[in-house]
Amino acid sequence: MAAAAARAEQLDSIADNLANAETPGYKATRPAFQSFLPPYKGPGLVDKVFATVVSTGTDMSPGAVVTTDNPLDILPGGETFLSVASQSGKPAFTRNGRLSLNPDGVLVSDGRPVMGVTGKQITAAPGANLTINEAGDVRADGSVIDRLALFQLQGNIVRVGPQLYGPGPGGTAAQVEGQVSTGQLEMGNVSPIDSTIALINAQRQFESAMQAIQTYRQIDAKANEVGRSR
């Protein structure tokens, strides 16, 4: 059961990675396994070692960069992140640079308002011609209205939503000066081929664990039958 539960969590993680391979700014999740002794000793448990998923970490390595020639597609330079407003009210950070202007004139990334260096969401008149230069200056019809706020995450980084990340316990987020590349996007750092192979392997191991459970059930049933016949 311990093996099946651990593989089930691994399957969820791999499936999520595979589904987001083409999602801008997505960072893969990697489950960490650990073996442990049973919490109590009993018949048949003296030499048993169980396995479990102790945590799921985030792989922050860069993804593939694609050129789109869309002036509102941007790639934050280095390891910097954009700051966006989240539903919790706390700032969240993303590498998803597929930006657009919503009907209210708010610059958004995946529907979330993008924050400027002023600490406010970047807003322009609906229908304005928006451009972004390498310094991150956002211009509406040629006039600078704000600058993209870029942040560096250090230490423990945790996933707080789809393509959203933040500092975990002991981690920090500091606003920094940086540059962006326009007309480019960073895609998910996931290899579809590698993920498919990992998914097949994990599925086979999960099935092996479930088969072992079924075998033990059959042995128990036969033992009960022998007991009743006596």
C-alpha cells in the first residue's frame, strides 16, 4: 500500500508536468521519496521497509525559449520573475510573460494583474497601443505609464498556483533591476518525451504494487478457506 500510494503521487506529478509542457513559465514538480521502517514491530514486519513521498519540490531550471514576435510577449531576464496579484491578496511571482490588456485596460498575465514598480497594477486606457522595451518600461500610445516590477526569489521556493511561485519558509523575494526580452516566451521546463517515459515506468510500478496487494488478498482468502474446512 505504501508503494502504491507513493507511485500514485508520482503519477499525479508527472501527468501535471506533461500537461503543462507547452505552458509559458511552468516549472516542473519533482516528488522526493524516502524509505522508513514500520511504526511498530509485529509478525512479518521485522525486515520490512516502506516508501513514501515526503515532499514535492519545484525544478526551477529554465525552459525552452520560443520567439513569437508578439510585442506583449516578454521574457524576464536571468532568473527574475514578474509580480502579479493573486486571489489570496499576497504577491505571487511568475515567468509567464504572455501579457495582454484586459477589457478594463489592466495588463494581465493569465488573467492576473501585473504589478509595476509603483506597487500598483499597470493600467492603461482600453484600446491603447501598449509597448514594452528592454528596460521593462510600459508605454501606452508612446507615453510611459509604469515599469514592470522584477523580483529575484532566493532560498526555498514553493508553488502557490498555476505558473505561480513564491518564497517558502526561509525564502525571500527581493525587487531587483533587470531587463526583459520582447517577442519571446519561456515555455515549461518539461521534456514531453522524458515525461511520457517516466509516466509509463511509474504506471508499471504502480500496477506491480497493486498486483502485490491482490496477491496478498488471494492468499488471505485461501487461508480463511483452509481454516473453515478444518
